Amino acid sequence: MFAAAVAVFLAIGQVANKKVVEGQNVVAAVFWIRAFAVPIFAVVLLVLAFRGSPPLIHSPAALKQEDLTDSPALAEQLRHPANPAVRRIAGSLSETTRKLLSDSSSGAFSAELAESLRKDLNGNRMLGGELLYNPQEFAGVKLSPETLNVLRKNPRGEVRSYANRLLLDDLFPRSIARKPNCNLFGLQSLSVRPRAAFGVYLLIEVILVVWSQYLNSLALKVSPISLCVPFTAFAPITVLIAGYLVLGEMPTVVGLMGVGLIVVGGVLMHRKLFAVSWKAPIEAIVQEKGSRYMLLSVLIAAVFTPIEKQLILMSDALTAVFYYGAGTLLAFWILCVVLRAPVRQVLKQKPGWAMLCGLLDASMTLAQFVAVMFLPVVITNCIKRAGIVLTVLAGWLFFRERGITDRLIGSLAMVGGIALFYLPLRLPQALILTGLVVAGLAVALYLTRAGARVRGAAEEPARI
């Protein structure tokens, strides 16, 4: 339900965004959209704080291999638990780790066991699970002042994972290193306090988000909403390319099939131009300003997404979103002052749409966070991107945009490609899904062939 709400909020939010930026300065318009969204995040954080769960900036909770300073001693403690808390940890280990522990009982210790222990401790039964603290089990364990302070905050989300990390540090003080600092950008030479690292990441995030949001709104201003928004479907492709160039990860066959459907969908949105030449639809994508701006916005989003994840790992999702929302609001205000943007004009002419857009943006974000509590992130993102189809329909309904048939067909192809990226499908399942999408496209193109021939390229909206 919440994942579907994300798709609806996103579609209506893009409509409201276009309504705000039409005839307005883009910087001033986005400033007011952020101004109406940030208070919603602030209210949520205040409610959680009053309920005993205030935000907390901390170092990432996940254990790295170098954090296990004495793996043999850790293994020995797990084989012979000295208290109920350690006994509970030992009982939560995977079968593989237990077997490796049993095989190393003679004193031998392997790197395989160390890695298996690290994965188990970082898993959903340990750091990523429920709070490990139980007063009875930890009765004989000396907890550090920091651990006691975090436990008093009723930790949630990533803060709860951090609390579990502190509990493990206290349970195994000789075996697990307590790390009060963060390695900025993963470099040990740049070890700084968590708040300093959070501030650096936040500054980079704000700069990139402001750029991306500006391009997104500019695309909506200069192009039909049903034409430019579907190009957000290219986001998985940027992730695929980045993974290959940066990490050397080869694209899977299923991923390449997803790329194919998304590209085909983008081309089909201009299929009338095939009457001009076979290159004309591709040239239309390149020459259309709105498409270019949206594609660049998606590319920037692919860059700041890992930074956004780092912010969440150092706080929690709602805290990170509040800070980046407040940061982008401040950044757009500074841009308004420097560029002398007509801020008051937007509020005078589009107050209702600006408020609605801000509320929808905040509602979409909050609904997405709730959805991922119940569904895997991949499923939530797949449903969210399905909102592209709703946005295309909204362009026809609210703005009377033409060419809706081809854009709807192209959007459905793109959604099929997105499903191949996000859903954990095996090759046979992916082939079946691709076959169904291709068959559906063939039927849709056949049924609409007469209109395409009659109207030809003349009805394609003029490219800006």
C-alpha cells in the first residue's frame, strides 16, 4: 500500500512541480517547494524525539575485517560463552559459521572463519536486527557510558544498529575494536569525528541534489511532462555503467535485457519520426532539451545516491532526509539571493501549487521509508518507477499534451525494463517477462498503426 502511494505521490508531485515552474524562475520555484517540504520532515523528527528517540550522528555500525582485532579470541569466546549475552550471540550464528568454529576448536583459525564471523555479526540477526540488549542477559556485562547513553535514546533504524555495535564492543572488548572516528571516503589517513564526516558528506550531497533538482524542474518547464519524466527510467542504466567502470562488475544478461527495453521505450516515444528516417527518433531524444536535462539529472542522482546512503548509515533515513532537505533549502535561498530571483512572485502567483508540491514530495519520501520497512528495497523501487505511466497519463489529463499514445507505449516498455533491473529474476523468468513485454508492445503498435501513419511526424510536438 505504501509503495503504491509512493508511485501516486511521485506522479502527482511531478504535475504539481510543472505547475509551479511554468512561467516562473526555476530557482525561486524550487526554493518554495523545498520550503514547504522541510517542515514536514522537521515535525516527524520532533515527534520521534518527544517519544524518546532523538536523532544521533554516529560512525557507521558495520564491522570491517580490520575491526576484528583478535579473531581467535573472539572464536574462543563464542565456543565457550561466559554469560547469557554471549550465549545468545553464539546461538544466532549461521550453520556455516558454527561448523567452521567446530573445525577450528583445536586452535587452528582460518581467514574463512574470520570472514564468516564478520558477515554473521553484520547480518539481520545481529547488527541489522532487533536491539540485542536485554537487562537480564547483560546483567554481568560492563557497558560503556556511550552505550548506556545510546540505549537511553530508544534507538531506531541505523541508530539501533549502532547500539548493537556498541553492545558487541562491550561484550568482546579484546576482540572487536571500538571506532569513535570515521574514515572519510574510506581513507584511513582521513580519520575524523562522525559529525565532521557527516558534514562533509552532507555538503557534497546538497550540491549534487540542488543541481539535480534544478535540472529536473527545468526539464518539466521546457518540455511536456509526458515526454521528459519517462527518461528517469534510465537511472538503472547509469548504475549499471558506473558499476562496470568503477568496480569492474560485468553487466548480467538480465541487466542488458532491461537496458534494451528501456532504450526501446525511449525510441518508441518518438516513433512517428520513423516516417522521416530511422535516425530521427534517436535524434529527437538528443535534441529535446527536456530529455537532455532529465537524463543529466538522473546521471547526477546516480553519483549522489552512494553519498546519501552513507548519510543514512551515519544517522537514519529520516534524519538524513531532514538534513539534506534543510541543506537544499538553504542552498536554493542563497542562489535566490545571488541571482536575485523573484521569490515573492512565485508565492504570489503559485502559492497553492508550491505548497501542494512540497507536501507531495515530503509524503512520497515518508511513504517510501515506511514501505521499505515491510518490502525489499528492490520491490519498492520497482513499484515507485511504475509511477512513470501515471505521470504520462497525468500529462494528458492536466496539460492536454498530445502524442500521449506513443509516450504511454514507450513508458510501458521502460517499466518492463525497470522490472528486469529491480526484481530478483533468473534468466528463464526474465526471458518470459521480456517476451510478454515485447508481445504487448507489438499488439499496442499494431492497434495504433493507423493513427501513426495518418498523423505522421507532423503531430510530433516541436522540439525546444
